[in-house]
Amino acid sequence: MIINCIIIDDEPLARKGLKEYIADTDFLQLTGEFDNPLKATDAISRGEARLLFLDIQMPKITGLEFFRTLQSPPPVIFTTAYPQYALDGFEVNALDYLVKPISFDRFLKAALKAKEFYEIREKNSVIATSQGAGYFFIKADNKLVKLDYEEVLFAEALQNYVVIHTAGKKYITYLTFKAVEDYLPGDRFVKTHKSYIVAASKIDSIEGNDIMIGQHHIPISRNLKEEVMEKLLKGKFLKR
């Protein structure tokens, strides 16, 4: 397994050190380095990185602020000279947090977490469907589970896995949120937020930026609001 990774750090010496460590780690491959997070946006959106080494304290925008703007971010290992940011890093589900100066032993320990993450996901993540069928399969609870599209209320991205909610149960699967989004039919499901996809037919009400499905509150992000409302209301909104 080779994990493509990107370095984002405004310090040349820090980038040089990480590049040397990556070169010495046989399962890592560097696909880009950037001194400014905003320069990395296109590369990340094109899927060129399965792992980010992201500095936190940078001019204009911090690594944490930048990471929160990403719609479907890859796993991240934060790097910084300021240990007080560790808690913030883990709040956005970072794989690890490296304090500078970084030893190779500590770097390798973090990199192995990324390798383990992808090995577990490849082992436990399955999603399959038949052309024209009204169902699909996922790997959950160490077995293949068949779900009818009609059963699904919404899908929610949490940490490094996805939770698919039905009326009677929720299923945890080690899929990427993007994989779930690609498989759920776009005429029946709507992405309302970077972490949520909802079944349009299951929506009970919409108030402001809040969707109600039973007792569940699902947010609509500001940047998706217009698109979401267009999809949900087009041809279905009765008015005088």
C-alpha cells in the first residue's frame, strides 16, 4: 500500500525535514508541498492526497481554519511548534499531532496510524449495488448488510467512518463519505452539509438551516443552502 501525501507548511526547513522522513518511509509518497494552505486546495480537491501533513500556525489562515473549510478532507496529521493546539487538532479528528522539532521515531508512529487507518478501511469497507436495483450492500458489524434505499433516512460522516441511519437502526461503516455520496442516487438523496446526506422523501420539515427527520436535526450549510432548496422544492412547492 502506497499513501500519497501532501505537506503544507510555511517554513522551508520544516518542509525539508518532512520530505526526508517521507522519502525514508516506504509506504508514503510525496505528491506535493505548499508554503500556503490556499495553494493546496486544487490538489486536495483533485484527490492527489490521501494524507495531509499540515502545519497549524501559518500566516493569513491557520491549518485548523483551512482544514475546516475542506468539503471532503483526507486524513490529517497536524504539525506545529505549539503543543497547546493539540486539543483543537483532535477536535477535527486528526490522526495525530506532531510537535516540532519532530523526531523520525515520532513521525513514523504517526505515519503508521495512517497506514493502519487505510488497511482497516480497505478490509472492512464494501459498498455494492446492482444496476436498477432498489438496494445496496455495505460492510458493517463484520458482515455484509443489505439496505433498501427506501430504508435510509440520512448518512452522517463521523471521524473516520460513516453512519447510515434508518428508522430502526444505525450502521457504522468504514467508507469514505465521498463513496457513500457517489452511490446514493442523486434523484433521491441530497447533500445538505459536508457531513450529511439526507433522503428527500424522509424530510418532515425545514426551518431556517435545520432539516427535521423524525427526532433528528440535520444542518444545511450556508454554501449549499440555495442548491439544497432548489433540489428539494423544485416542482414540489405549492404556493398561491
